[in-house]
Amino acid sequence: MADKTVAAWSVKALRGSVIFWFAVATIGQLAFVAYIAGFYGRAAMAGDFERWNKVLVGGYVPGGLAGNIVLAAHLLLAAVITLGGPAQLLPWIRRHHPRLHRWNGRIYMLTALLISLGGLYMVWTRGTAGGPSLRIGISLNGLLIVGAAIIAWRFARLRRFAEHRRWALRTFVLASGVWFFRVGLMFWILANRGPVGIGPDFDGPFVRAWAFGCYLAPLAMLELYLAAERRGPLSRFATAVGFGSLTLAAGVGIFGAVMAMWLPRMLH
Ligand code: HEM
């Protein structure tokens, strides 16, 4: 009897921690979309594409038509994928609007492929901030997104929904890598009260590690969660505590990203 109560509580704790995580992450992802629209979208509407280069390193190149189109598409798709991810994970939409779930899923997977391939093209033709680690880190992120999206889509087609769910969650976590990068970066700076391990050229030890950690660490956390669902109460409680702590850290990082990066750029 007592065992059953503990098991039931562990299920509740795990679910509660995931809902807490999802709510905070969704707010943070919506803030990222608001920034993409409010900074890049607003400058584009005004025809002032050069303003993008106040943030970008490779960025907009006058006369470089093909690369500029890829960049503009990347920024537009960044808003689409960041909005589409949390919507796709809402159980309410899956249960009550299955057609919407299927269509949003197709758009999400296609966007994941296009944004990653476009991103790879930009990294290796125009460059990005930081050194080789960042370029290699984000390139591996892009390749993993493409792989996971294709596998998730295949399992959905085969109607093998347990595997589809696992691979769709992996796709979501990988596609949130660039968001995790920014949020983790700001958490790190706030926690250390300064840019420890970052370096003036944005190529310090922290940046090199986080270039890979920003998607591998969340992926490991997801795997722990998927395993905990099938394991005993202890593993579920431990994962719930892990999620709770990470959500608090993400909250700090989101606050930092909004205040130090996104809001100031939107307001100027
Ligand atoms: C899948 C989700 C992705 C989202 C939501 C996303 C979003 C963004 C955003 C918002 C920017 C503008 C930079 C900023 O203001 O922070 C950007 C730039 C960029 N992204 Fe992505 N991105 C994604 C994936 C990728 C991938 C997989 C790659 C590479 C393989 C990539 C490569 C780039 C490059 C090269 C830039 C321009 C950097 C510069 O010129 O400084 N992105 N992305």
C-alpha cells in the first residue's frame, strides 16, 4: 500500500516537474520569438537589413543575394520553429486537434531540415561568432537535428507512435540547442558574476564546452526522463529534482537573455 502511494507520488512529482519545465521554457522561447520578430523582423520591414549586422558576425552582405536570402529564410524559420515546438508538445492539441498536430508536425520537421541545412551553409560560407569549436559544435547540432527529424517523421509514417514520440522529443531538444546556448550562456555569466571562460574573441573554455554542451546536456536530461518514466520511484524523484533545479537555472538564464540581449536590441 505504502509502496503504491510512493510510486503514485513519484509519477506526480515527475509530471509536475516536467510541466514546470515546459511552462518556463515556453515563456523563454516566446521571448526569443518576440526578439526575432521585434529586432530582425522590424528592421526587415523598414528595409534596413544592415541593422541586422549590429548583432550578426557573418550577417547581411550588400549584393550577396543568395547568402542574404538564406539568412532571411533562416531568421523567418527561426520564429516558425520556435513557435511550433511548444505547440507541438501540448497534449491538449494532440488529443483534441489531431489534424493540427499532424500539420504542425510536418511544418516543424520541414522547418528543422531547412533551417539546419541553411545554417550549415551560412556557418561555412559567411561564418559566425567565436572560433572553430563553435562552428563545429553548431554544425554537429544541425546534422543531428536533420537525422532526428527524419527518424521521427519515419516512425510517424509507420504509425509506431512510442518511437515517434521519443524521436520527436529528441528533435525538439536538438532544435532548441541555439536557445539553450543563449539561455545557458546568460545563466553562466550571472552565476559567475562575469564572463568567466568566455574570452574577448568569444572563444574561451566555457564557449568551447558549451558549443557542444548546449544540446548534448539537454539531450542527456531527456534520456534520463525517458528512462525514469519506465523505472522505479527513486529514479522518478531524482529526475524530478533534476528538472526542478534546471528549470530554476533556465529561469535565471531567460531573465538574463531578455534583459541583456533581447530587450535592448528590440528597443534600439
Ligand atoms: C534549429 C533552430 C535554430 C534557430 C531557432 C536559429 C535561430 C537563429 C537566430 C535567431 C539567429 C540570429 C542570431 C541572434 O540574434 O541570436 C541565427 C543566426 C545564425 N544561425 Fe541559426 N538557428 C537555428 C539553427 C541553426 C543551425 C543548426 C545552424 C548551423 C548549422 C545555424 C547557423 C546560424 C548562423 C551561421 C547564423 C548567423 C550568425 C552570424 O552571422 O553571426 N543556426 N540563428
